[in-house]
Amino acid sequence: MKNYYSISEVAEILGKSTETLRRWDRDGKLSAVREPMSNYRVYNKEQLQLFPEFRKLSNNKTIVDNFVKPNHQYSVLELFAGAGGLALGLEQSGIKCAALNEIDKWACATLRNNRPHWNVLEGDIKNYSFSKYQGKVDVVTGGFPCQAFSYAGKKLGLNDARGTLFYEFARAVQEVKPLICIGENVKGLLSHEKGKTLEGMISILDEIGYNVVSPFQVLKAVNYNVPQKRERLILVGIRKDIDIEYKYPLPNDTVYNLGDALKKGTLFDSNVPKSNGTKYPEHKKKILDLIPQKGYWRDLPLDLQKEYMQKSFYLGGGKTGMARRIGWDEPCLTLTCSPAQKQTERCHPDETRPFTVREYARIQTFPDDWKFEGSISQQYKQIGNAVPVNLAKEVGYSIVAFLNKYYEMSQENLVSISFDKAVMVS
């Protein structure tokens, strides 16, 4: 396989138009690079490895292993920590959790009960200063909510973001000055306010001394050992005094399905434990009883389609997540915070019911001994909002690889300086 591909070649490989690729380039979704010899705008092989269509073409059937062992003890400050999906995944990759901030009391209880040694900072992030962690943590992470900004000028600055939770994330980064910061968000951030919100975030990170890795990536959880069709935008900021390339974790060709999540196999060494769960109202159960595995509302008789969908029946779009029964041999659709609400039904393959709490947790790749606190609805909310643990672990490996390289180069520089001093003295 060659190292560089033209825009027309990539369009053919991915089944996209050249105009779509140019738009992706403008939006930073898939940025073209300058070919060293010709200086033409091209795409390199490493960028394209993120696309299954390209990997299929290259006949690369080997299992991707992103694992890398930390050469030092690395630590992370996590903001908007939720129930700990990201923190747990980073822990599994070898990154120690120095502290976590979370406002939800039940999520904090979950964090404390599962990891009593973690320093959980409960409460509004606005009430905390993080300056004491400067020089003590390598990474700051945060799954901040997607909020619009007020644009005072052409280039958005940190002060323009006051009142948003991204401001608090950026403030923490500015106070801590980590080597690398990771922002996690929904895919919709790419198009939020026609891309202006993301532009503002990048501008703010630039102002406080961080270069955002481009092109930033939307990682599909299903490519990272997660049996779920969930997508998360991962923004990576590198401190400007560091000249080291960060590489996103490579995707895996192995795709796990719902059966892998809930039954004994490669992902888990036992069947999913029994647990509590919510139920469908009787009228919804009668509808979902008629839906086959991998089916949805279109599988109902026409009169019931209209009755169930109401006004939505006459609107455009497939709405394939409504009245949806998941099949054993497919990854689950993205879990939500409330499994029984209309428009986001994820029905069990064999039984007409939502997934239980422990089934929810399995689909998010939480271990069975990770217990969630609060009411059933609070537990569903915590799990539905979480970053899948296995996805977080793979991102963690990519951070470890970056930090290993940083400290290796720092050590080499120290040795070089010491040698130069010794020569000067002699």
C-alpha cells in the first residue's frame, strides 16, 4: 500500500464525493495534508486507517492492539466525571486518577463507593480552584456539555465563554497547565451553531496555550471493543511548548454485538448478572410485542404505525430508533438516560422489556462489580451519560503513548544538557 492518496482516490475508496471530502477538510473532520514531494493536497495512509472501507481495501485483518505500558506514573484530573466511565477506562490504561469533579450527588456516591481512594470533589465546578494540581497531573479531561457562546468579536476569547461549562473546563486547564487535555463530547458538537461553537472552543484553547490536534476525530465505540453504536467527539489539546505528535487510537476490525455484551464469551467471562430494571407501560408493551428482532415501528401494521407515531408518521426521516427491538447479532443502538422513553426504545431481543441496569452497564462495558448508587432512574441516567469504559481505555493508551514519548525526550534533553555542561567544565 502506498503512503499518500489523492482526493479523487479517497472519494472512490470511501464512496463519497470530492465535494464532501473538501467540506470535511474545511470542517476539520478529515484534513488533507501536503505531499512532501509534490506539495499537492493529499491524505496519508494513517489518516485513512480510521475508515473501515480503507482497511477492507488494504486487507488488513490483523487485530489492532493499542496497548502500551506507562514508563512513569501518570495522573489525570477529571472534570464532569459522571459515574466514572472515562476515569475507570483511563485507570485500566495505567493513568492514575488524582481527583474528579462532579455535581450530581448520586454519581459522586457511585465514584466514592467503587473507588474509596479517589479524591471526589463534589459540587459545582465554579466553586473549585484547581491551581494546586499544577505540576502534579499530566492530563486534564472533561466531558463538558455542548453550549453556545455569545460572539463579541471575530475571535472568541476565554472571557466571552463565561457562564458556560466549557469556560470552567478551559479555566481548569489554564490553572493546571497539563501536558495534554482531552475534551469529550457528542458528535453533534461538529455542527452545533453551524460549527461556530467548536471554532470558539479551539480559539479559547489556543488563547490559553494549547494547540488542538487536527483533524479531530469522532471515535465510533463499536470500533473500540464496545458492543454499541455510540459516537464520541474527542478533542485533544497539546501544550504549545511540546512538539510531539499525538495519535488517536487505531480502530479495531472486530465488532462485538449484543450477545457478546450479555452472554459469556470474549468480552465477559460470565452471563450478565440479574438486576432490577424499568418496565414499559402496558400500551407500549402491546406495540413492542409485535416487533421482531432487529425490527422497529415500520414492522407494525399500517394503522398501528399511524397510531403509535402520531404526527411523526408524516415527517421525513427513517426514525429507526423508535419502537426498536435489538438483535442478538448486532451492536446495540446508543443507550440513552431513560430506556423506556418514546423515540429511543431499545427493547430486549427475546423479552418485551427495556434492558436492566446491569445489562445497560454491560453494553457500556462497565465491569459487573461497578455498582451504581441512587434510584433505578438515577442509575440508568449515570450509565447512559457515561463514556464506554473500553473506549476510554483505548483513548488512555493513546495518551500513555504520548506521555511516554514526552518523558523520554525530556530525559534525553537532560542528558544532553548535562553532557554539554561537563564538556564546558573540562
